[in-house]
Amino acid sequence: LTDPTDVVTDPGNGDVYVAESHTNVTDPNLVARISVFDRNGKFLRVIGKTGTGPGDFRTPHALEFDSQGRLVVADRHNHHIQILTKDGKFIREYDQFGRTSGLAIDTDDVIYTADSESTEGVHPGWQRGIRIGNLKDGKVTFFIPPHVSPNSPDGAMGEGIAMDAAGNVYTAEAQLRGITKYVRN
């Protein structure tokens, strides 16, 4: 494996999907793929390759399965979310969730994304923050801005994201080295 960024287990059969690529995207030997293993660790296949087209990746940074068993990939350096079959066939992409570092999906296919990297230099016109929306149509319904200045050297948004049964959202802060809780009102 090359610089793993996330791992998710298929709830149906226990296959393990590992996102690979936390390398500098300008590296000519960039590895950007998802490796799949069975529940006993036997290698099964690779999904995707380095690139910018449908089913290609530059930094597959987060993985989840939706309610239909489709693989949802936060392809951070390509600035979009991709939805694939378990075998890697491209279904669709959404670019309205920013430069997603982390994602979570609830049982109603509401998607929660953490954009920790959007700046004028790497994603002009976008702001770091949490975007919450509908995975079925891709519509972003909520935006939570960073809890500190968007240009803070201490970070402004977590890279990982989760939610609890009460609707609170948590982000894992890489720069601040902690957890931020956003309380649902």
C-alpha cells in the first residue's frame, strides 16, 4: 500500500477498501487508487488510476458506502466526490462539496463533508467548511464555516468528519490535533 488515507469495510461481504495517495500530486510517480482486499486480507483488485477523468483519482482521501452499497470517494485534489459501484464502475460525480478531505453518510443518504483545504491558491472561490447535502441529487443544503479564521495557520476545518444520533457533527482537526464538536440547534 502507498500512503493510505482511509479504509472502509463493505457491510455486505466484509471486503476492505483502502484509499491510497497522500503524496504530493506533482510527483510524477503519484499513486492514486483504491485497493480492495477480502476480509482475510487477500488482495482482490485495484479501483481507479491516477488522473482527472471519471473513475480516476488524484487524492482519494475518504471513502464511505451509501445506502445502496455504492462506493463514495472524496477525491480531494480533483475537487469532487465520485460515486462508483463496488467494482469501480463510475456512476456520477459531484463538484459542489468543495475540496473534500473527510466524508460521512447517514442512513438517509445525507452526506457530510469536511473541506479542510480550499483556499484561493488551490481552489479559488471556495471556502473551507462543512457542507451537508443530499447524496441522491447532490444538492448542498447546509454550510458551516470554519470555527477560526479561514486563513489561520492553525487550521480552520477538520479532515475527518462524523455525526452522532442527535445530529451533532464532529471534525478531526489535523493542525489543531483535536476534535471539534458542532452542536445541532
